[in-house]
Amino acid sequence: DAGVTQSPTHLIKTRGQHVTLRCSPISGHKSVSWYQQVLGQGPQFIFQYYEKEERGRGNFPDRFSARQFPNYSSELNVNALLLGDSALYLCASSLAQGSIYGYTFGSGTRLTVV
Amino acid sequence: EDQVTQSPEALRLQEGESSSLNCSYTVSGLRGLFWYRQDPGKGPEFLFTLYSAGEEKEKERLKATLTKKESFLHITAPKPEDSATYLCAVQAGGSARQLTFGSGTQLTVLP
């Protein structure tokens, strides 16, 4: 049974460029959340989507956006990249919104902005 | 604002030397406290969820406990393969019910 899959695994972009990260949740999971993890820190919440609607947003600028598709996969978009956007971007899926049974994380996309 | 503080930041143990990691938290209406393990370059791996003060859960050499202000992750007779970063996170009420993470404890177990 496939876990949470994220693509690409690694990405190098130049300042000012745009990036799209992709996530496929575990089959049957309807909620997808995105987190940013800077080296040496814990993950920080960016977005949560449930049933294709945004249900929560963390303290990130409008350059960050996301969406969820009818098959429950999700994209995270970041515009006008800054050096400070370099991080591991994690996708987490759960059965329902805010599941108390926990979230399953993917292995992440390592984004480097140069 | 929900806050999670983990200590120590780093811990080095000899194989077989038991110890505890601490997670202090402040949250409005705790729904759950989560422990995750994270290996370098990987996503967090779920270990435990604790829901109420006094609750305890065990898995192999790990035991997690919860009070109204903090949680402990006890590691008994650790092995080198237990080396990882251990993350604590809280989930409060609200529409998104996102996880708020601490910065983690980096555990190294020496053979």
C-alpha cells in the first residue's frame, strides 16, 4: 500500500522564480496538509485542504498558494522565490480534517533557492 | 498562540543508557499530543498520540507520558538504531486543527 508520495524529491531554483510541488495522499485519505521545515527546526504549518476546500492557513505570505484536486492530490505553489524559502516541504495526509489519529507524512521535497 | 518547547536540543547516550526527552506545551483546548521520529532527509514517522493527562503509551523501547503541561518520551536501553530527531507536536481545536511542532531533540546513541 503506497504511502504519501511527493514530487520532485529535490529541486534547485533561482530567486524570483516560481515552483510547484506535488503530493498524492494515501488512498482513502481526503485531507492534505502542507508544512515547511527549515533546517534545525520543527515543521511549520502552511495549509490544510479537506474535500478540495482550504480549511486552514498558517502565517505565510500570499506568495504561497495551494489547491486540492478531485482525486485528493494537492499542489503547493510558491511565487517570487526568496533565499529564505529554502527548506524541506512536507505533505501530510489524514482520513479526515484534523484527524486525532495522526497524520502520515511524505518524505518531502527539498527546495534550494540560489 | 500554541507553543511547544522541547528539551534538550541534543542528547548523546551510550547504548543501553536510558533517558527521557521533554516536551512542554501551552495550547487552548488540547485535542492530542503527538510524538514523531524523523531520520535525516526523511519525513516525520508517527510514534504515538496522547489525548489526556495521565495517559501512557509504549512501543518497543519507547514510552510516552502526558501531564497537563508536558509530555515525556522515555527511552529504555536505547540502541544505535534509535538515533534520530524526535519531534513533539500538539493539536488544538479550531477549523484546521493543524499540528504545532517543537524544534525537536536530536538523539545520538553510541555503540
